Amino acid sequence: MLVAGVMLAAMGVFAKLGSQDFSSAELVFYRSLISVLLVLVVVRTRRLPLATPHWKMHFVRSLSGFAAMMLLFYVIGILPLATATTLNYTSPLFLVLLTALTVRQRIPAGLLLAAVLGFVGVVLLLRPTFSANQMNAGLLGLASGFCGGIAHFSNRKLGVLGEPAWRVVFYFSLLGLVGAGLFAAFSGFHAFGLRGALILLGLGVCAVLGQLAMTQAYKEGEPLTVGSLAYSTVVFTVLASAVLWNEHLSLGSWLAMALIIASGVLAIRVQAAITASQQLEPALP
């Protein structure tokens, strides 16, 4: 999971660098293109089947993931990288809330506390955007977290249905390739040289490696530990922002990020406790 954190933080760095020369649609297009090509190589080599009976759930997961990625890459070009990444990482909080609402049970006090902590953290993190006339970008960053929550929720459903991770990644990347390609076709593709090619290659490779490492972590690791370590991406992003762009956070921003991370970790742990208790309950006759 720490490898995934480094790779996804690096993906954010390449997206920030690429935002100077490419639109968010172009970045998503090239990132998806590289992912599709790499997955197809694996599929062809191992003769894995791409057909699926669960195309509706794949469509929901892919569309929500595509929206989250488009919003994230757009916001990265406007806000400080650490702020944009942290707003996107509200997705675990939205995931747990969506899960609680779906099962139609009383929301536990722990989830309510996590929601309050996350809300306070988001408000504190968005405060600097008011004075900088970047409020819309901040709200779009939060929307990327919400869309990411829907994507993770759909991921769980697909996992229960027995869909392999590579197939999920393929359809997500394929929809991203088509959707972003349509957006970029209207706005226009930019020509690029060696620097642009290296940025796009780094973006795509880091994204794929991050997804593979994260998938392996969730497959083999303890869910609570893995879920908590997912926030290492935020930490690595803060370090990269400070080194590359001299973006130093204020005390209020540090507190906001701490609250958002704490709310996500708390929500994950409460949900895990609920799941464990449900598994221990005796089956009804």
C-alpha cells in the first residue's frame, strides 16, 4: 500500500506538470490509453476473457471513476497539489456513508462522528480558496471525492460478484479513453515534444502501478491497515509539493488535512467493525 501511495502521489505530480501543456481531458485520455494497452498485453498473454455478464455495474463503476478522475486532474491544475489530493481522498468517507444508507440501517454514532470530522476538515481546507477566488475548484475537488466514493462502492459490488481486478481496471480505462477522447476532440489535442511525452508516460505508468499495488494490498493485506495506509498518498503528495513547488501549508490546512484523514480512517474502522459483527451473528433459520 505504501508503494501504491508513492505511485499515486507521483501520478498527481505528473498531472500537475502536465496541466501546464494539456487539458484535463487529454491527461485522462493518455493515462487511460496507456492503461488499456498494458492490460491488453496481459490479457493477450494469459488469454484472459474480457466478456462479463455484469456490464451494468461495470458501467456505473467506470463512469463514476471517470468523473472522479476528470475532476481531480482539472482541480490539480488550479489548486495546490496537496489540497486537491486531500479533497479527492474524502472518497472513503463518502463510501462508508453510501454503504450505511444502502443497507437502510441506523447510522452508527462512529459514522456520524466521522462525517462531522470530515465536514469540519473540508470547511477548513476550503477556506483559503475563498480569498483566492478558487471556491469552485475546491467544490469540484470535493465532487471528485464523492464520485470516487461511488466508484469504490461499485468496486466492492463487483468484488462480491467475483469480477477480477484486471477486468475492472480494463473497462474503467476503456470508458476513460473513449469519454476523455470525446472531450479532447472538441477542445482540441495539443502537440507535444519529448518533455510532454515523458510526462504522459510517467502519468500512465504510475497510475497503472499504483492501481496494481493497491489491488494487491487489498487482496492480501488486513483491510483496516490497508485502508488506513491509503492516506499515505496525501503525505507523499505534501512532501512532493513542498520540494517541487515550494507549496507550504498553513497551520489551518494541516489541521484540516488531519481531520479529513482521521475521519476517513475512523469511518473505515467503524464499517469494518459493523461487517465483523454481522458475520458473527448466527444465521436465522
